[in-house]
Amino acid sequence: MFALALAALGWTATPDPGRAAACEKIDFDGAPFTYCVVDLDREELRLWLRDGEGKPFGSFRNLDAALAAQGAALGVAMNAGMYHPDRAPVGLYIEDGVEEMRIVTSEGPGNFGLLPNGVFCLAGDRARVIESRSFAETPPACDYATQSGPMLVIDGALHPRFLPDSDSRYVRNGIGVRADGREVVMAISDRAVNFHHFARLFRDRLDVPDALYFDGNVSRLHAPGLGRIDGGFPMGPIIGTVVPAGDDAGPAKP
């Protein structure tokens, strides 16, 4: 029945749709974080922006309600990139293989334009985080993709403009992909941190060679296994897993 519900919504069932992504709270270098690991061999990960009427979902609750009508539920999820006041994506956005917004490769104001920025690309059961200009030169086929910036970790190195003693601190969220492309790691700081601290979390604690920043003004996490469903102002793109209604998750793997 779960597979049929997903098919009715245009989503494919996973090899083991009963397994939810696992999340855990940790301390890293004196600050609290929460992270979730998505195993793409066993879990269904995707992006959403608009409902069937073309209106942005805007919240985890709205998206979860839409899934509930099909006998499914939203697993772990977070906001997935920067957006305009109408919640349209600032940069590249692909959903179900359809490109809504083109890639932006020019330097500009704000965090998005702090080059290098990047693209999270999901193709089948493998994912990558790719620097935006490299992506534009040789665009891969992505079922789902979202562009944001800046990159946090680039082939194991921190973004060159991050400063260890920066006093620019926000609650931040982002995404990374482990080296084999099979595991996606979503993380959020549970207090304000600077870019350098957040990037080191991905590289040094979560074993992620490439990671992408999502936001610092709007950073939210949906993690029912931890009893956490963040609310607030309406969001743009959302990334998350689809699970059977009533599913849960235990601690994540380091």
C-alpha cells in the first residue's frame, strides 16, 4: 500500500521503505548540533517546493499533511536552500527532473554569492555536492537538485574565506554527502555558530568531504524520532525522506 501511495504521487518506493533516517544530538567543539544520516540504498529522499495547486508548501506540517492523505509521512527534513520573498528558489532548482530555476554562477551579495557556492544533486540512489561553476560546465543529470551557498567543505578543504574567530554567528543548517555518495548527512546547529565551526563539524566530526550551506536566517529541522518539528516563517524548498505513516528513527551513525 505504501508503494502504491508513493506511485500515485509520482514517487518510487525504496528497497526498505520502513526504515527512517536516524538522527542524533551531539556536542562538537563546545556547541550543540543535531544531525541526521540518510542511507540512499534504503531510504527515499527528495525535494519539494509546491503543492498540487502550485502553492509553496511553506512548512513541514503542510507537507506532512499532503503525504498523510496518501498514507505516508514526512521523515527527516530541513529547509533546502535560499529563496525569494515569494519562496521561489534563488538558484538552480530541479524537482522530479524538471528545472524550475537555472543555475547562477556569478558572484554576488550575501551568503549565496560567496563563491564558491554549490549544488546538491540527487540522481537515483546516489548524491553529490558539486561546486556551481563545475556543475554548469558539465551538468550532470539530476532527479532533484538545489543550489545554495557558500560551500562549506570542498574536497576535504574548508571554504577559503571562513575565519576561525569570525563573530558572525547564526543557527545554521546544511547538507553533505559522504565519499561513496550513498549517505547524505543533514545537520543543524542548536545554537549560533560561525561558518568555520559549522564547516568543521561536517569535515572533522561527520566525515563529509563535500558539504553545502543552506541557511542561517531560516534554519529548521523536522526530526520526529527526536520529538522535534521546527516551525516559523514560511520556507521555500524542503528536502526530506518519505516514510510510512507512524515511522520513527533511532540514533544516527557517527
